[in-house]
Amino acid sequence: MLAYLLESVPGCHVQRNTLNYYGTEEVDITVANEKADGGFRMLPDIFLVECKKWSRPVDSTTLGYFVNVVVDRGCSLGILAAANGITGHQEHRSRAHAIGAAALVRGIRILLVTDEDLRRLQSPSDLVALLHRRNLALTAHGTIYLG
């Protein structure tokens, strides 16, 4: 579902399920962003998306691995679509939230999108607004932020 929404955002081009040259890392969605009017004007030219439709929150090890994939691909932004969020507490920066804060210090931005977020979306412009808000909140709060 998220790949279809991303493809509907003006200026976005999507490549799905790509393995690296060595076959050791798979990227669920790679997005090229032309920063078109009505599109992701606040997001970088290329970013990665990892999709985890798990019944439990994504843990710090999994998030840390995704951060490393983002770095290995030379990107500065990763979007984690985690059905049930991530472990820990954002206000205490514990568990996976600590990984998000540490990534930001390294210049890597991680935005979180949950199933609840996706259910509320009615159009591609809603996705644009959501990710722009999350990107701003990441800077303001210094860690992955849902709010």
C-alpha cells in the first residue's frame, strides 16, 4: 500500500525489493524524489523505505540494521513503516527510540509511519503532509517522534 501511495506523490519514482550487489541487504522501497510541486519538497532527492508489518513493535536491533542500510546506500533519510511502531518510549529515548536519536546525531534521519497513520490517509497529499510533519518533529525533538 505504501509503495502505491509513494508512486502517487508528484515527482516520486519508486523501485521495489532491490538487493545490493552482494545479495546481503534488501531495500523494500527506494524513492527518487524530484521535489515537484505538491510533492516531498522537504525530503532529500533519494531515500529508502523499510516495511515491517509485524504484530509487535520493531526492536532496536532491527532499526539499527535499517540505519546501517541507509548509510551503506549513501542516503540521509530512511522511512520505517512499522505497523505497530517501535520499542521504547519517545520521551525517555529508550530502546529503538535511542537508535533514532543516535542516527540523527550521525546525520541520518529516520521517520516512522504506523498502520494507524496509513489508515488515516485519504490522499497522497495527506502522506506528504504527514512526512513533512514527522521530519520537522524529528529535528524539534531530536528523535523519532509520533505526534
